[in-house]
Amino acid sequence: MKSFTFERAETPAKAAAAAANNENAKFIAGGTNLLDLMKLEIEVPTHLIDVNKLKLDRIEETDDGGLRIGALVRNTDLASHQTVRRDFGVLSRALLAGASGQLRNKATTAGNLLQRTRCPYFYDTNMACNKRQPGSGCSAIGGFTRQLGVVGVSDACIATNPSDMNVALRALDATVETVKPDGETRSIAIADFHRLPGDTPQVETALEHGELITAVTLPAPVGGKHIYRKVRDRASYAFALVSVAGVIQPDGTGRIAVGGVAHKPWRMEEAEAELPQGAQAVANRLFADARPTDDNEFKILLTERTIAAVLDEARA
Amino acid sequence: MQSPGKLELNRRDLMVGTAASVSLAAVTNSAHAQTQKVDAPMRNDVSFTVNGKPVSLELDNRTTLLDALREQLQLTGTKKGCDHGQCGACTVLVDGKRINSCLSLAWMHEGDEITTIEGLGTPENLHPMQSAFLEHDGYQCGYCTPGQICSAVAVLDEIKAGVPSHVTGDITADPQASELEIRERMSGNICRCGAYSNIVEAMTDVAGRPA
């Protein structure tokens, strides 16, 4: 790990302002992803801004019946919250499907949103990676791609977003609240928060440098059955090959977001319109523009079957 | 497809290249550290409580909680396995909650109460979970055991507190300490000897005792 200095931020605006003064500064909260990457020198911040004392660790109901989740709420606490379990079950389920008990106790809501990819070529510093070193090329393309993206990919990057939580937040139409270094606040729809790789896979979110996430808000609950189904190489403590977050209504309509297939949670309203026609129709729309490799083409059929399982469970 | 022999040669070349770049980085790094030392130090003081005793340490900012416990405080019960949060050997309790001490910086624990395997029990006065691991033969080589036991103690507390898990059927109801629940909740603690079934038995035994 490279040496760094640190400071403890007192307010969200001060934290953002501190980051703006240093191009190589990073916020640290739970640290479970950042420290892992710092040990490998994939992340090399020269200054850390500890945001743990910012009192952004509350879950509150909003005036319109939704929920405002502080950026520092730990994954365990969010998954265990009674209102989340009752009204936003897909979020609890997604959180509990990710990582281990130890990691969920540390990992925060904002940190989970910003999790970096688990593409093995991003992790191996001997390999070319446009995300780790822009312009160096992509060793994943033409390499071992079984776990990598099948849709929304580019010639520069085929990495996937590893988060389970993000898939559920996409299905729930969450909004990300932020504060910029100049004190301005804004709300970013989850659909616009994560980006596709395009020519700049190193730019993963809509955040500007120094912009700090303060909360995630959920609109009022929409009812329906909340299901998160994750398919992986072992039964627990593994990243998804594919995962499906479903909120399915009694009349068969609903929402479907897919994880493990793209650089962001993959959801399309025109695919959801096909829900009454069944899983195959939905998958056909979701993957109409897919560009899989020979090694990961299976994810398309696997997603279709996982959607079918979700719809079966919703009917049961 | 490259032949395995060619790949090996490439990897060796890369290792030489990596070694050279590491030593170069070390030189620039120390120069950088000297210029920065005046206003923002690369070392700092931290105070926390370990197993009930207050401790104060002056540490390199990069020191993880795991390394502070093992290298500074000589509490070597907590083990370094993967050092990347994948194996659970470094599990300790911070303010009663289990975390991977390898993925946490020591200075971020100012004022915290840390409990390691040495603080759970002593050879003369074992924690019930330690006794149960002995009784049920919940280990072979023992390297992962301190992490397993710290995690096991926290898992039963989490179930009592109503924290749901991936295998909880109805997440709005209180979870039970079933074998399925224990196995899922212990998945962040790897045992390469494969003592899992006896670990589950030890935990089930402790969970079934009157509080």
C-alpha cells in the first residue's frame, strides 16, 4: 500500500470541499472495497477523508411515504430495518445475498453504490485494463470472459457491476442524493447514476470529483411480491453470474432488474411490458442488443430461466 | 491459445519487471513522505480498548487493525489468512459486531471497544463457544479457529437480535438458529481442513443452551 495522509471530516459539505482540493483524495467509510484495492495498488489515494462521523447513518420515512437511507447506514442495518423488510423486501434480500456477515457489518450504502468491478483483469495489475489504466487496452476481451458482461458492453470494456444492492435499488427507482464541493446538492436517478463503459470505462458513475453521496431515497412502496434471485458458482459468499430483482404485482405486471450482465443494473421498461407474455419475451427484449462471448453467452438463457423462476415464485 | 510453457515464461518476466517497479516506488514514496511530514503526518496516534484494556499506539497510517493487534500488541490469536477479506481468519468484534480486521485501518477505530479471541476466554476460564469447539472437535489445524469462534459468537447474537439472512424464509419474522441459518451466516469463515460439520454442531449446542 502507498503512504497517505488522512483527515476526519466534520460535515458533508466540508468533506466534499476537502476532496475538491486534492485530485488524489478519496472518501473512506467502511473501507471494505477501497482498502482491498489499495493493498493491490489499484487504488492509490494520497489522502483519505474519513466520513464515518458525518451522522449520515439514519433511516427516516419521507413525507411522501418513502424512505431516506443515510449514506453511512451499514448493509446489515439496512437489511434488518423493519420497514425495509416489510415494504422493500427486494432490497433486504439483495443485501443479504451479497458478501459475508463481517463485510455487511462494515460496508455502507454509499460504498456499495460505488463498488468497483470484480473483473479479474481489473484486479491483475500485470494485465491491460482501460478501467484501471485508461488507454492501455482490455485484456478481458479475448480472455476468460465467463463472468463478464453480455450487454451494454463496449470495445474498451466488458466488466460488470458486482453489487447486489444496486440491482434492487434500480428495481425500486431509488434516487441518489449528493453534495458538491461548492455546497450545491442534487438528486440523481439510479438509472442515470451508473454509466455504461463506452470509451471511458474508468468513469463509472455520474458523480463529479469531490461530490459526496449523502443519502439514497426510495419512493413510496409499490406493493407486490419482492423477490431477489441470485445464481452463482457456490451457494453463499460469491458474486453473481446473474441475479434478478423482481417486484411482481398480482396481475402479473411488475419490474425486473438484472445484475451480473452489464456495467450497470440492467432494466428496460419495454421488457417489463412483456411480463404477461412470460420470461422468454422479457429476456428477448432485455438482450436484443446483447454482444456476448462464446464463454458467457450462457448468461442470456440463465437470465431467462431465473426470470421464469422469479415469476413462478411470485405466483406461488 | 498460448502453451502453458510460454505463459510461465511471460509470468517470470513480468515478476522481474514488477520487482523493479516496486523498489523504484519505495524510493519515490519515502521522498514523498518527507515532504509531506510537516503538515499532515504519515504516522498518527490512536487510542482504543482491546479486551477491556485501554491502549494507545503511534502507527503508520497504513496499519490495519489486524496488524496493530498482531504486530504492536502481540495479540497473535487473531490470524492473517488472505489479508483481503475473503477468508475470515482475522475476524474480531468491534463494539460487539464482527468485522474483518484486515480490511479496516487502525486509526479508524479511535475510541472503539475491540474484542479478540484472547478476550473471549482464557485457558482456565473458556468462553462457552470455545468449550463447545473443543467438545465437538470443531477444528483440525486450528489456524482459522479464532476467527471461526469470534464469528460464531457474533452469529448467535445476530440471530437473537433478529438480523435476517439469505436463507431466512420469512424475512419479516424472527430468524431461528437452525443448521441452515448457521451455515449461511458462517460462509465468510473458510476452513480448508473442512471442519464445517463439527463447527455447526458446536454452534448448535451453544445456541440450544439456556441463556
